[in-house]
Amino acid sequence: AWVAAVAVLVATDSSMVWAGKDTHTYKMGEDVVVWTDKVGPYNNPQETYEYSTLGLCELEGDDIAVEQGELSIGETLEGHAFFSSPRLDIHFGQNKPQTPLCNMRLKDEQAKALATMINDNYWYQLYIDDLPIWAFVGEHSKFAVDVSRFSMMYRDNNKSLQMPSGSAPPVPKQLKGKPLPRIYTHRHFTLFYNNDQIIEVDMEPSSPWPIYAGAPLNFSYTVLWFPTTKEFKDRTNRYLDPKFFEHKVHWFSIVNSFMLCLFLCAVVAIILMKTLKQDFTRYSASEAEELENLDGVGDESGWKQVNGDVFRKPDHLAIFTVVYASGCHLACTVFIVLIFAICNSYYASRGATAGSFVIAHLCTVIVGGYEGGRIFRMFGGQQWKRTMVYQCLFMPGVVFMSFVVINTTAIFYRATMTVPFKTIFIIIVLFLAVCVPLHTVGTLLGRRAAAERSFPCRVHHLKRPIPTKHWAFTPVMTMVAGIVPFGCLFIEMYFILSAVWSHNKIYYVYGFMFAILVLLCLVIICVSITCTYILLNAEDYRWQWQSYISCAATALYVFLYTIHYFYNSTQMSGFLQTVYYFGTSFNFCIGLALFCGSLGFIGSSKFVFLIYSNIKAE
């Protein structure tokens, strides 16, 4: 059943809105559909509305049939809303001179709404054959309307209106001496084709007309076609920004992360090769050697002293396994999506990244179930079925709570970022049909694997008292441990945030992200091992939670950085955009904390098993 469900999801996610033909091939003179998408303020890239919000005559009238495009799950999550524009009559390979689109007179409410939109720098998005076009609705006017030229403009641009011959309406009083926003009334389309395929599309808006109540608007367009030798597979490259994403600073981030990783690996190597070697020599000494070194035995201390407690069940084991399993699940999802993104150039397809993330998340839930079941049984947890349910529901529950806030706000504003009930229903069905069975199977496999493995040291019945430490020992170690991986990550975070929170920047350097992620994993493991060694040397055996929290603290610094980015690198405003930004950032940081914490525990676990399997337990 779950295989069929995944197949349905793949089929749903691949139903892209193609312009004209699914094959992207056209015959000479064949209709080329122009899809209107979304419109919104330039500074708020996620505050977008349907194109019809503009209230223009382009999509209105009983003489046309506007078609609504089908959306994949990925496109829905990205906030697309496709409607065809039948009045834009474009045919493959055929030029078209200036052609009337539609005429309208602005009512008072329409004029006020359009003026507000233009003053807020509203832009809109069109698609032709899956190629995007961005343009501003209008322009700001810094100067008052020239009254002497206005009558001539009116006569020249409104010949289609039925008016007395040679007459022009009187200039409205509100125009005199006031600069007014202007709306573009003409679009010049330039399209390039190679044989039977469209390679490039451009559009230049022009003919600005002032906005006021009663203003006559005559919209028109022209179309020019040119042949090109560019290949179809390269047609999306023009939307990339190599000067930004392949800047030397981006390369520096790789070098910076590599050097940091090298330094931390050296620290861990010193711990393993020098310090631990001395410890092993001291702890493994024979009785004769101990008698010869009485001064060394008398005040023996360090990590060996907690060998009877180091594998003791951590406090709140159910909660620990829930967050650990969720982190393992998320880590596996991220790596799979990145590998597929590198191999398939997801940036070239709308919604591909979001859709693939949903699919990968559904399919890799078995990993989280396996790790959660294994750790829970290994430490002797009780009521494993209830814990399994918590593990399965934890991450969807966190996302759902923030989703309710964001989606409710989007519904109130009637924004395109609103996720429709159909998509929510499909995701819930897939969760029940795929995630729940796979998570159950993973948990059973994990419990079977844990039954075949034992701890290197026997756990004592009585707990060893933990020596008193300075009150700042744990907080300081946690905060220092969190800032080290952040130093590996923060430059890449700038590029990721710049791509996510802009309307026309496309992140495509997945190789950079993968390299940074691999180095981040190595840094986290090294930091975790170092913190665990310090903690055990202080004869504190509670290393499980400490290794997790120390690495998860990286997410706190990332969240603080997103706040800094919001106020210093963007001009976002408004309740909707603010809720969306911080809601999404909060979810991202929660996921990052789970990812880093789980990886840190894995590194510390391997380290602890290694060192305690090589000592002579008393």
C-alpha cells in the first residue's frame, strides 16, 4: 500500500504546468500559452497574491475562457497560482505588431488600490513554456504630470475610446501639481527559439500611464521572435547568478570550514593518540607495576572511574530517543535530497526541491524508526510502543503547529502561500499510508539489532556520585561547542538566506552546500568527542544529553543570525511576511538542532564505546 502511495505522490508532484505542450516542442504557428502567476511587493518575496488581485481587464470578460493550471505539491508549497491569459495571443515563430489587449476605465477604488500597489513596488510573474518573466506593475513618478502634454497623450493613446472627434477631456484637478504613480500599459515580448523549442523569453514593459479615478487604460503588446543556437538544456542558465553564488567569498567559506575541520580533527587526534594512550597505559597497569607506582595509583581519577555508570540509562530516555530519532530521519532526508539535487539540477524545475523533500522525508522515516527503537531498547527503556508513537508524531507535530499559524495568516491575507485543503489531505493520507508503517518496521528492526549488542562495561546497581563542578562549567561548554560549528556554517547561511528570501535569486550551487554539510558533520563529531572527553574526565557520566545539546546549540546561533539578517540585509515589512519569515526560520533552526544534536550523539557514542572497550574494568 505504501509503495502505491509513493507512486501517487510522484505522479502528483510531476504534474507541472507546461505552457502549451508537455514536450516543450511546437509547430510553426502553434499557440503559446502565457501563464500569469503571482504578484506582490518587491521587498516581501513571500507576500504574494493571485494575478487577478491587480483588478485589470486582462483576465476579465465573458469573451475569454481563463484556464487554471494544475499544481504539484512542490509548486503549491512554493505559493504558485497559475491562470492562463487568453488575450495574449502568441503563436510560435510569428511576429506580432502592436496589438490591443483590452481597455478599461479605472474606478475610484481600483485607482486607489493600483496606486498603493505601485507605491509598494509590486511586481508580477509570468511563465511562457515554463520560463519565468518578472516585471514591475508600474513606476513611481517624481514629477507632476505635464498638463500641456497630457491632452496629446490622451488623444494618442486612447483612440479606441468613443469620444467626440478632436476633443479631449479636461485634466482632473487632482493631477495638477502632483506626481502620480504610473502603470505600464504596453508589453514587448522577445522570444528566442531553436528549431521547435523555446529557448529564451524576455518582456519589457513600457508606456506608463498615470493612475487616477476615471483614467482610461489601453493595454497592448507586441511579439518578436528570433532564432538562436543555444541548446534547450542550457536555457535556464541565464537565470543563475554566478557572480553572486560563485564569488570568491563562497570559495573562502569552503576553505574556512576545511581549516576549522582540520584543526578540530587534530585536537581529536591528540586526544585519541596521546592523552588516551597515557590513560590506557595507566589504567591497564599490572599489579606489580601498580606497586611500583604507588604515587600514581593513590589519586587515580578521570574517565575510567565512571566505567560502571557511563552506560547508565540517560534521564528522560523517551524524550531523548524521540529527538535523536527525528534528527537521524532528518539527516538522511537532507543528504538524499542534496545528492539528487546535484545529479538532477533541481533549480531548473519549479517545486522540484520542495517535492523531493516531501518524498524523501516519507521514504526515510524507516531510518528514524530504526535508530529510535535501537537506542531505546539498548538503554533498557520501557513502554516502547508509546515511545514509537511519540517518535513518529514529534516532527510532524512541530511543523504542524507552526504551519497552522503561518497558513492561517496567509488565509486571512488571501495570499498564494496558502496551502489548500486538497494538498493538506494528500500529505496526511501519505503520512498515514507510508510513514506510520515504515516507522513501525524500522522500530522493530532497531529493537532486534539492539538485542544482539551489549555494552563494553557492566552498569553498576548504585549510582556513582558526580563531583561538584563550577556552575558555569556546563553552560559555557555548551555555548562554546555550539559556536564552533556555526563558524563553519555562517557564510553559507548568507547565500542560502539570500536565495530563499528574494523573488528572483535561484540557489543552484548544491555542490557547495554538500561540501559545507560534510565538513559541518566532521566538525560536529569532533566537537562532540572533545566535549564528551572533557565531561568524562570530570567524572560526569551524563554524556548522552550533553553531547546532544552541545551540538544542537549551533541552531541557537543560526536563529540569532536570521534575526540579524532580517533587520540588516532585507527591507521586509508587514505582519504576513514577518510571520512567514520567523515561522520558517524557527522550523529550520529546530530541524538544524535535531540534525546537529543527533550527529553529535552518534560521534560521542562511537567514541565512548571505543575507549571503554579497551580498558580493564575492575
